[in-house]
Amino acid sequence: MFTTRGRGTVIDVRATPSGKFVIGVEDANGEVGYFTEKAVRLARS
């Protein structure tokens, strides 16, 4: 996945109380960030 912070791997998907989904993405440094569906896009290998 590509995020606003760079490329990473999806490790978690959670629903928020409002019914939206957030996606946990781990980057190459091992840091995990949570992003909304609009802030990520699929990376092609």
C-alpha cells in the first residue's frame, strides 16, 4: 500500500464507532500508522 507516509504493508483493519474503516500500515522502519480508506492506495508489485 502507498500512504501519505510512503509504502508499507497492511497489518490491521478496524471499524471506528462511526462505521468507517481505518487501515493499519507498517512501513520499512517498523512503524505502524493508521489511515482512512481515502489516504491509502494499492501498490503494484
